[in-house]
Amino acid sequence: MYRYLLIVKQTQAARKGRVNHVFSVCFLLIPRLFGISGRIPLLAYHMGVQMKTLRILAIEDETDILDVLYVNLGAEGYEVLTAADGESGLELAITQQPDLVLLDLLLPGMEGLEVCRRLRAHPATQYTPIIMLTCKGKETDKVIGLGIGADDYVTKPFGIDELVARVKAVLRRSQELKPSGGKTRIQISGLVIDAGRHEVIVDGHHVSLTATEFRLLHALASFPGRVFTREHLIAQAISEDAEILNRNVDVHIGVIRSKLGRYRRYIETVRGVGYRLTDFSK
């Protein structure tokens, strides 16, 4: 119990202005103490507390980190679901369909990379944003994670404010990809990019892209011939706070090209600047 109180005091001190008083954080910890994780909105309703409805699933085997995620994301108004291993996390993601998944790379049983692959392969979660959490800091690990479908990558130890900012940024981009009343369909030869349906079709065949990959491709296709710097693409589709910024863009572009087949040549590299989509109107 002392450890939980310590987390409460540290959270309150480090996040002044976001947690009004100790009771607010204790309220978030009660469900975890009694094993009813993920039911905050129901408790909040009966206690007259207004909460947001976006749902986050944290898959992490370290209890201390899971508690901190639960407390701080709950304090931001999110519904927080938790899992301590890959198998249960995968099942929870498919059945509960969260708005975002925080996924540790080193998990007991099924590792994080395999969980990520399966999430991307399942129809219910193929577009669900994924942020990987891991103590692995090598660039190759980040490249692999982004290459198999992660939207962002945070290395432990991380600051909770940084993580919350990343979560908000990824969720905001995900929500912006939902259908709108404007023109959402772009067709260039046999390549179709439909933002309303969140679909990419190559010669009549549907291609699965992550939310970040889709947003990058859509940004390029919306302005054929225009050169986008890596920094501009980061602001458009990844995160201004992402680690190894230029490398993240390059990895995502490489994955997109591999999925476009013969249309991969449409995405041109402008050496020393960034990328553009070929303008066929000239």
C-alpha cells in the first residue's frame, strides 16, 4: 500500500495542474487494487465524474510501469485496459478494440514484435495505432518495430509527460483519419487512396497500411509534384517528438514503397530534401 501512496504523491507533484488533489489519483488506483482494471468510466458515472471515452490498452509485464501508466493516463480521462503478457494483451485488443495500444517489446510468452504483427494482420486491429515501449534503444530495434507496423516508439526510461504527449498526438492523427464531408478519394492510374474508407487499392487489390503509413501516403498524394521535407512529413504524420526523426520517415517510406508494388516508383526521393509523389498532370 505504501508504494501506491508514493506513486500518488509523486504523480501529484510531477503533474501539478493535471491532478487536482490526492483523492483524484486514489480514485484511479482503487480499481487496480481490487482487480477491476478498465472499468473507470462506469465508476466515474456513478460518482458524477466526467471522463473521456477513448480507450487505451497497455501491454506491459512490469507492474510498476503498468501502475504508472494506469494512473497517469487515467488522470487524463482515458479508459485504461491492462495486460501483463502478449497472449492476453492480443486477446484483449481484438475483443475490446481499443483506440490505441501501448506495447512493450520484451514480454513473457509472445514477444511484442509478434503481438504487433498479429494486431496488424487481424481485421479488428489492423488500423489501431500502436506505440512500442521498450528498454531496447538500438536503432535496428526501432527500425524493426516501425517496419512491422508500429506508429511510434518510446525507449525506457521515459518521462510520463513525454509519453502522454505522444499518446495525444497519435490519437489525434488517428481521429483525423475518420471520414469527413470533403473530397477524400485520390486516384492516380491504378493506385487509389480513399481517406473516407481508409483504404489503399493497388490494381484492384486492397493493401493494408498502418495509420501513419496511410497519412504519409495521403499527404504526398494530395499534392503531386510538391516536395515534402522530412520535417514536414514528421509534423503531418508521425510526431514532432519522435526519436531518430529522419530515420523514422525513411523507414515508413520504405515500407510504403514495398506495399505499392509497381507504383513504388511514384514516390520519388529528392536527395538532401525529402520526398514527393510524381505529378502526372504535366
